[in-house]
Amino acid sequence: MTIALKFIVGIMSTWKLIQRRCYDLLSHKYSLLIILVAFTCIFVGIIHFGEVWLAWSKEKYEAVFHSFNDNILGKSFQKKLCQHVPIDVVYTWVNGSDPKFIEDLKKYVPVSNINSAASRFNDKDELRYSLRSLEMYAPWVRHVYIVTNGQIPNWLDMDNPRMTLVTHSDIFPNKSHLPTFSSPAIESHIHKIPGLSDKFLYFNDDVLLGSEVWPEDFITQTSGQKVYLAWWVPDCSDICPWSWVGDGSCDLVCNTTNCEYDGGDCSSTQSPTDSEIIDEDGDYPYKLLQSNQYKHRESLKLLEALKNQRNRDFFSEFNSSVTLVEANTSTSFSNGEDNQFGKLKNENIHWNGDDNSPKSNLTTESHGFKYEFANPMNKKIVQNKNDDIINLVHVNGNELGQKIKPSHLKRKSRKLDTYAESLLYVNRIYNSAYGFERRRVPAHMPHLVDKFIVDEMQSKFQNEFDKTSSHTIRNSEDMQFAFSYFYYLISEKMFVSTGELFDMLDTDRSGTWSDREIRTLLSRMHVLPLDYSFVLKFENSIKNCSDNIKIDSIPEVPPGERYLDSTLPTVTRELIIKCEVIAKKLGSQFGIRQRYQHEILKAGKNEIFEMLTSNVSMTVQILDEIRQEPKKFICLNDDLDPSRKSENEVVRALLSDFYRSIYPLKSNFELPSQYRNRFSHRDDLYEWRASRTRARNILLLLVFILIFITFYHFFYHQIRKFFRSRSIPGLIV
């Protein structure tokens, strides 16, 4: 009781002391000022705490605070977006007219290389208008990243919080690969941008939007990733179209390294058969290769006639003579001119085995794949690694070493640009990894990319992407980013276990298969109408496995699992897994599935890709057609002839007028028209900002010191008097 009383007395004494101090403070002439300062500090503290709490809450409850308004306009699109998936946009951009860029280009790239031409990097303000189109037709994107070599567009607002300028050094893990002027090398690292969303849209700076675009144009929950494919990859040879390769017949003109030995057809077909030419539209948009294909259309018809004659005479004349002819895949035809079709080379020839099927024993070391063929008369063809050898079996009395001289054949080197050659390079790699397939090139449009899939792709093809990253300029052995990404997404498979397949068909989750579920399985395994023999065979397999396999535990079977006349035992998960016959059938039918859900669409409906030439009238027509009916995705590529300077100036003026007519409003990413960026490179800007920050900090420190000294001298006597005014030696009760 005494202790409690003393405690209460102590509290009351303390409270009285606090009251006296408050009265003393209020009696001071500066008391109101002190109270005002105290309350101001408390208010500022509360506001600051509230801001911190709100920021923390937004991060923790992001879906509640900005699920639909976290975008470049800061507006809510909840009524238009089916779901909120944070999607950023990545641009690659370069200013080819920058003196520093041209100096680096001459320093690191041989002048003789065609890909180093500065005209390839000309800037026609495409990025400015592409950003305008993005803000007009896809304002739901969250953030914009612009990847450059450090250059800054003079019109770009660097203080825009929704835009980040990224340099190559920020994303290249191997700095020895820098500087680079190769777009495939840069594209292979864009997914490493810090803070980038898991799924992002990749834009080339010459890709624009012509109408409203939504995430459903790229991906949906039901169909997965949408893949827009355009023209076929270039033919492997001028005399061998892709429609002949891998068609199940041995076409000897396709039996080359570039054509991958006719896709393996010549290793399994006893005698060559006819292959029809499939006339495909828009195989390749570039004028060089396209004209090449038109030029050789008559030659292909001639080759088809030769193939027909060859097939008729093959077996009757085969044993009379065999001629080995080597011909390069670059051979092309020209009507009315005489030249030799092939050239005999003195090769070491061996004959192997007595097999009646004509096969050549060829080996290639490309990507770990080996192609072997056997020849009927026990001979073996030895080939250099990089040679293009066509194994032609000639009949009609031709002797070994005799040259063939058709009147319409002419040897001419085949010319493809680096882009086309790199497509063929990736196509060969993917043929080795996933099997032979005729592939199309992704359309020129924004590509939705999943950075985790890119990581997996680059892990699988690590050496190839490392090589691409090391290239200073475009190279024929580049891994083309969009082509590689989409065909990796299409081609990757996953294996489904027998237990997972059982669970998928166990729709009632009973742990056993009912007769109805078994009927569903059989209808998916066989062609309808379902033959009763298949049902009996399956039931007998189940019965045999049930008799011979010991099951540890049988779950409780719900009523109605079996038909009245059913003789099947209880079909459990364990029984199906241990039953080798059933498990093997399930694995062959359903065991391999697409790893990534996707939907393949043919490009052309919503995309337009045009090559602008120096032809002024043609350019006017192209631009007017786009004005008439704008597509969702517009790509205008530069194919101007550098020698026609006057026409090129007119074309550029027409293009600028077109951009201004379609996208007249400035975007939030642009500076006001009266301003221009002071610095053209990010390093210079950052150095200036650092200097400005240092100067500001020094100035603030000097101002603070000056205020402190002034305050101290002004209130010096009052402060000393306040602290000496009164002192209490102890508590007074």
C-alpha cells in the first residue's frame, strides 16, 4: 500500500512540474513562435509519414491503387482493358548523322563493309512520330525505354518520368563486345534492362501504330501468344525452292549443305521422285531476292522437265554409268546463253555395301547432326566441310568425268543481303534442334516478348547468341531476334507424365477412371467412328495389367463408375502408371505438348510493310494508300538509292509531311518546340547533372550556415537568458 501511494505521489509531482514548465514557456515572449514551430514540425512529420505509408501501401497493394491507371498518360483504362498486365515498350534508336557516331563507325568498322554504310543509320525522326502514335493508340503501356549508344534525340524530354534512356553499356554483360553497330547484337540484350516488365513490346524506331492497339492484339488468356508470320525464309538455293526440301522425295539439286541434303530426303528415298513447285506469294520483300526468284521461274520449269526425264530413265540406265557432279547452290540460269551446268571434280570415290537404294555417305558437323547416305555400288563420297556438293546420278550414256552443257544454264553467284543470310543461318540451327520445317519470317511490327522465355532461349543456344553479341556490325551468322524468339516459342515441347495424363482425364477427381472417361480417352486416341475392336483391345490390356500388377491401395470408388454390363476392374492412377502398354500408348498420343501456348496468324490483315525507294511517284502512291486505310501496324523501311540525292530529298520531305499529317499532336515525350536538348550524349548530360548537384549542395550548405549564424547572433542574449532564468534543484511536493 505504501509503495502504491509513493508511486501515485511521484506521478502527481511530475505532472505538476510539467504544468509549471508549460506556464513558464507560455509566459515567455517567444512562446507563440516556439509553439508554432513545434506544431509545424509535428504537421510536417505527420504528412511525411503519411506519404511513406502511402508509397508502401501502393507497392503492397499495387492492384488496388493503380491497376489500370499506371500508364504513360496516367489515365484509367479500366473500362477498356480486360485485364491489367504491366507492359513496357522498348525502342532501339541511333542517329547516324552524329559526328561522334560516324567517327566511331570509321574507327571500328572497315569502310569496305557494306553494312557499315552511314546511310543505314540515317535518322528521319521516325522515333518522334512512333512515340506520338504510341501515345495516340496504345496509351495503356506503362513505361518507355529507349536503347541507344548514349545518344539523345534533341527533342526528347529527358525529365519525363515515364521514359528512360538506356545505353548499350547498361545491358551488355560483356563490355568487350562494345561498341557495337549491330542491331541483332543489341536486340539480344534488351530483356536485361533494369526495371523492365516481364512482358514488353519491342519496337523498331520505324514501326508506327495506325489505329487502336490493345494487349489482346498480342496475347490472350485462351490462345496465348499471337505470332504473326509473313513471307517464307529465302530459298536455300536459286535452283532449289523450299517446297522441294523435306517433301519426302530425293531432289538431287537440293542435296547440298545449304539445303541440308534435301532435308534428309535423300537418305531414305530409294529413287528420286517429282516435286512440284508451290508458288507462294510474298516470299521475301527485298527487291534483290524477289527479282532473283522471278528471273529463275523459267529455269525451275526447265529443271522440273529434267527431273521428269531423270526419273523415267533412272532404273533402266542406272548401272550403265554413274557421274558425280559438283555444282554450287549459287548456280542460276539465263535463257539463250550457253554454259556448263556443273563441273566435275576429282574426288576420292569409294563404294560401300550392296544395298539397292542410292544413297550418298555424306557427313556434316553442323550443330552435332550427322547425315549419312549409302551408295548402291559400294562407293563413298568424301566431302570438305564447307563445300556445296550436288550428287547427281547421270544416265543416258554419260561417262564418268563427262561435263553436261545444257543450252540454258549459266553459273552466277547468288547474292543475298546479310539479313536474309542470317535468317537461313537461324533456320539451319533450328532444323538441327527441332527437326526440318519450312518457316516464315515474323511480320515487321511490334513484338510482344517475355523476358523469361528469352533467357531460356539464350541458355539453350548460348554459343550462338554469344557470337551474335560479339559482332560489331550485322553478320550472316546473327541470331535474328524476332525469328529466333518466335520459333523457339513455337517449337519448344514439354513432356507430360502418365500420372498427369491420368489426372487430366479423371474429370470427376475420383482417383479412378470410369467407363465414360475411358470412352472419352478412346475417342481422342482413334479416328471416329470408334471401332469396337479398339474398345475390346483397350479393355483386355487393362484386365491383363490388373491381373499381373499388384496395386498397393485402391481408392473408394463412387457409385455409377461402371456401366451395368462392364467387366473392367477398378482403373486407378497407380494401375495406369505401372501398366506399360497403356502408359506407352498415352505417351505416344498425348505425352508431348507445346511448352508455350500460342496462336499462329498470317500477317497482312493488320500490318503494312513498305520499302521506300527513290521513285517519287511510287512513294506518293504508297503514302496515299496508307492514308486511305491505315493498318494497325505500319513499317516504312528505307531503301533509297544513295546516288539519287535530289530524288531522296523529295522522298524525305514527302515522308515528313506524311508523318505530320497522321500524327500532328506532340506527345508528352517531346520538349516544347522552342527548346532543344543541350547535350547530345547521355554521359555529357549526367556529368552536367552531377556538377549541378554538387554546386547546389554546396550552395545549400552555405545558406544553412549563414542562417544559423544570423539566428545565433540575433537571439544570442535571449537564448542565454532563457537557460539561466530558473532552475529547480529537486522535486517539490
